[in-house]
Amino acid sequence: MHGEYKVPGGKLVVVDLEVVDGRIADFQLAGDFFLEPDTALEAINSAVNGLPAEADAKTIAAAVKDALPEGASLLGFSPEAVAVTVRRALAKATSWRDYDWQIVHAKAVSPQMHLALDEVLATEVGEGRRGPTLRIWEWDEPAVVIGSFQSVKNEVDPENAAKYGIQVVRRISGGGAMFMEAGSVVTYSIYAPADLVQGMSFADSYAFLDEWAIVALKSLGIDAVYQPLNDITSPSGKIGGAAQKRLGSGAVLHHVTMSYDMDGQKMTEVLRIGREKISDKGITSAAKRVDPLRSQTGLSRAEIIEQMKLTFKNLYGATEGDLTDAEYAAAEKLVAEKFDTEEWLYRVP
């Protein structure tokens, strides 16, 4: 069995192994990482050999840590990365280049349609009717998009939302509220088979699925990094955040919103962002949490999106695609039945 895992911001980890009588055998670790002393490599191999094939990532990582010689130095990878690679090998996980990716950058639609399209397209990918897809969102009306488990009354000031003509909608993924205005954000969704993140925890998969975006931002001169659990940030401040949903159809939906030209004052009037929310950020004003992409690049939103699309194509061989009439129709039906209903919006009042 063979497994590979590119550590976000780090190096490639490769493992080969067999399973004999329910235990890992003939385990070999390789990669372009740095490891000192040399004897640490054999120590890691010995630690993984003999482990139960059903051992979880936490157990594997602990075994690797315990086996490392005192003072060992691991650069570009970690015991946790070894564990992820082992689990991916055992689960026969796939890699980005195993698929024919499409990039869809279609017309602007309503906030409810965007959320319905997320569910429809993720389901289509999971059930094999659509190939893995990266979709860039376009907006022409403002909205607050709250997470699946957030309370409307706790997150949004209804009077200020009404004053600015901002509607509130609920998505199917967890996480926090997103403040969206036309031309102010860069949002994308990834619809992928669950096999792409086999063996990864949610935390590992967030960074894995967004590594290409970090590469794109760095190519634009932004010193972007991934900050667990789900933030993309830079020395100048937070850039954006991710949310994820794994569907029973066998697909993973992963979406990210990054600020391009955010009206921080309006955002703080509409969102109820309390002191507890920013207590671990080392700041006193929620308006300062978001650092727009425009201020760091001087580029137009369209130029940033084009560079992101080009980066994705170069890394994964993607081609341009589009949505089908049937997908739009399915999304419109889902808007009427779910995303535009009070039952869905106020499922958590």
C-alpha cells in the first residue's frame, strides 16, 4: 500500500506498507523532508511496524513521537503528518491529480442560490454525476451568511441589517457568520470526493484543501499562512475563514470567504461580534480583525481571482467549466423548499 501527503506549508511525506494478520508490516517512510539524526528514520519505521492496521492517527503519531531519539529534529513534517499519510495509505486515499478538475466561475446569483448550489453540486460530485469542481462565487446583493448551528438573534442586529438592506441566510456548513457585499469578498467552494481527504481529521483537511489558495496569495506578495482551525491570515491581519461539510453522498464541501474591500464599520453594526469572539485575537476592535486583500496587493478583485484560478490550474490541471441547466433548476427547487424558508433560517432562533 502506498500513501502520500503534502504537508501544508511543508514537505511531501510518502509511506509504503503492507498489512499482515491485521498489523502494519514492511513499513518504509520517505519524502523530501529534513530529519536529524539519520537514525531517526529507522526509529520511525520500527515504531509504525507492528501497529494494528485499524490504529487511528492519534495512536500512530504517539508511537512515532515516543520512538524519536532525544533531540531529534523534524523539518517540513511531523509525527502527525506521518500518521495522516499512514491512514491515507490504509484507506487508499486519492490525490488532487487523480481527478479531472473543473473551475466554474459563473454569473452572480442570489445568496440563497449560492447556498443551494453548494448542496446540489456537492451531492452531484458525491454521486458521480459531476467531476470534482472549484466554484468561484459572484455576488450582486448583500447578505450575512450564518453557520448551520448559529443563532440568528445572537449573530445579527436585525435593525441595522434592515437599515443597510442586508438579508440573512443560513448555510449547511458550520462555522461563523460571513459578511458579504458585492465586490467586497472573494469566495470559493470546493466539491470533492471524500476519498481526497481520507485519513485526515477535519483540522488536517482544512489546511490541505486550502494549500493552493495559500500558494496563490503568496504569488501575489501576501505573506499568507493557515491558522488552525479555519483561518487564513497574514502579519497584517486575518484575511478569511473556511467552513466544511461532509455529505452522506460521499463528497466533501469546503468553502472559503476572503475579504477584498470590507466595510469594517458596517460589519460591526450588522454582526453582533462580542468581546468573547475576539478574546483570543489580541485586539480590541472587531473591525480590525479583517485585513482586505486590496490593501495588501493593490490589485482589483478580478485580478486576484484570475491569479487564484491560474494557480489552481497549474497545480492540479483543471479546466474551465460551467453549471448545467439541470443544476440551476435543482438549486432553484432547493431554494424554494429549504434555503428561502423561515423554518431553515430560524432552525436555531
